Amino acid sequence: MSEQGNVIFVGRKSVMNYVLAVLLQFDAGAKKVVLKARGKAISKAVDVAEIVKRRLLENKVEIVECKIDTEDVGEEPNVRKVSTIEIALEAKE
């Protein structure tokens, strides 16, 4: 599977919807799944990663990478800075 297909964008849906999406990716054979979120959804992405790691796929998945950044959103002159996060989950061998 391509890595691009294993990216889940976290937004307004409930936490369990994203948890299910991660589980489906791993069940489909993905070795790595990346959660991406920005703004207020960052805390939801962290919750999803922790639920998958600590409760559902205990000792089978680990967080291998976590990137934080800032993006410019909007058009001039109304550009604003928005925080972003990428959390990479990888299946253990």
C-alpha cells in the first residue's frame, strides 16, 4: 500500500470514527498509519493515537514519529497561523 493512502485527516467527527479508521487501515495490511490534524483537532488526534496504542492494539502498535508545525491559512491580508501535528503509528513486528 502507498503511504499516501494511509493518512487519516482528523477533523470534526467523533474520536471513535477515527479510531475505527486507524483499525481498518491496520487490518487491511498497512504497516504505518499517519494521523494529521490542525488547530482544535490536535487534541482529538492525540486521543485517537493513545486509544489505539494503549487500549485496542496494546503491544502491537507504537508511535514512531510526531511532527508539529505551523501553517499559514487564508489569503492576504487575512493570513493566520494554525498549528498542525502529524502522528505516525507503526505496527510492531
